[in-house]
Amino acid sequence: MNPSFHKFQRIIRNPILFKFFILQRLSAAFWAGLNIQHFDEKTCVVRVKKSWFNQNPFNSMYFAVEAMAAEMSCGMLAFSQVYERKPAISMLVEKMEASFIKKASGTILFTCEDGEAILKTIEEAIQSNDGTKMVCKSTGINQEGVVVAEFLLTWSYKVKSKS
């Protein structure tokens, strides 16, 4: 595990520090209203509520906001493992597949439970000094417990070159 994981976790769990963090690093997520509902080594749950700012003309959540929440649920787990890591690791989304199953309105929770696999993949990148890839799954569920969207995000991790 990343030695700085718990430091990052404290930032994410503190509402004021989290708002500052996403305003600084993920400003679109800030304006779209994304928040962390749950965050630990294995799981991240991102909450987003349909509002006038993130809705489409069909009175549902804009698909890009759903994609942003799905990416954040996986990305926070990954970022927690690369945060202040020595050697430094780069992370990048290479591919995204989405299935929109039901109209997204109200509050949607996007959950990624791939924390252990992410850590293993990053450790492999460090050990091999080569890039590694993995697919993370994020599932969006509405207030009634119905799946509204599923995302598969292909992430790549690589040790940054020393230059």
C-alpha cells in the first residue's frame, strides 16, 4: 500500500479539504456537484444529485456527469495509491465503455470496488518498470436501488521517467 494513503484518505474524508481538493484538481466535478459518500482501500462511492446545473433537456442527468462520477469512483482509488508515491506513477484513462440502462434522475451513487486490484496493478508497474493496464468497473445505482448505468474504464499506470 502507498505509505501516503492515509494522508490522502484524511483529505478525502474532510468535507472542507475535499471541496478544496476537487476545486483545485477536478473543477468540473466540483461544479457538477460530485461528492464522496464512502472511501477506503477497497471501495469508493461517489454521490451525484441531478440539479439544474447537471441536467440535460430531457430532465435527467447529463451523460457526461455520470461518466465523471464513474471515473471519479475508480480514479480516487487509483490516485490514493499514487499520491506522493516514490517513485512517481502516472495514471491515465485509455478507454471507457458505458451502458446507460435507465434514466438517471434524483441521487445516483457510483461505486467502484476495485481498490485491491488497482493496488496490485500499480505495484506491478513499479516492479516491472513497465506500464500496466487494468479495467475498473463503476456501477451507478439510483435511490430505489436500480442500476442506471455501468462503466468500464481502462486505466494505465506507469513509473514516471526521471528527467
